[in-house]
Amino acid sequence: MSRVLRRIARGLENLFIGFRQVDDGPAEALLAPPLLALYRRMSKADRAHSLRVLQWLRERGQDDPDLLAAALLHDCGKAAARLAVWQRTLKVLLKRFAPRQWERISRPAQPDNWRYPFYVLRIHPALGADWVAEAGGGELLVWLIRFHEIDPDPADPRFPLMRALQDADAAG
């Protein structure tokens, strides 16, 4: 299934997330209290996604503590706005099929502007990385979160961890 179709399917699944329980136990076991507080600020849909990302990585033998923490926190910056399923879906579609419109709709906006959720979707990696750094997250964890939506340099020694996070994010 293509990445776009997978994201749309996850969006539809998230419409009903309010009726399901999310087991935050894996996050509680992995994250220090200040980082766990960031995780808990995330929406139920984002927490469920993060747990799927974590599970995907573990099923493939990944055990780097920063990578596993990044699985749980890579989208924590999205907590800066209330994000509807249609806004998340529109982001995926515009980025894929109409990137100029995505750039326009996601430009900086104030919280009372209708475009603010799209702005948060655009900047959530940097925002989340800053929050994680303030909460005591290490340099590698912050780097993984900050750049998880950017293609990494294959020459970077951290490349395998970033690629694993990105593959898990796409699958989750």
C-alpha cells in the first residue's frame, strides 16, 4: 500500500480512536518523567501511532534507547494545536499532490488563525525537538525528532537510526 493510502487509512482509523483504549505502558517503561509528560500531552491518535512505531522498531530488533524514545516522541510537537483528522489528511495530500498549496496554507500563523493547525503540522518536528531538549532529552534523541521528516545524509553515522525511524513512522 502506498504511503498516502496508508496515511488516509490511519486517518479513518483515528476517527474512531476515541472509543478505544491506548495502553501507555510501553511509554511509561521507557521514558523519564519529563519526557513522559510530553508524551502524555499528545492526542490519543498520536499516542497510538507512536506506540505502533515503537512496536514496529522492536519487531525488527531495534533497541537503541534514543531511537525508541524518538518513536514515542517524534510527533509530540503536534500537541501545540488541536488537529482534526481532515487537517492531517489534507497535509498528506497537499504535500504529495500540491506542494505549493501546502507551502501557502502552512505558512506561519497565530493560534487564532484557521491556518494555525497547518502551521503546527509543518513545524511540529522542530517544536517537538525543542520541547524534548528542554525536558532533558539527549542530543541524538533531539536530532531524530527534529529531522524525522527530512531525508538524512547517508554519510551521516546516525543515518541507520533515522532511516529506521522514518520507515517505522511510514508503517505506523
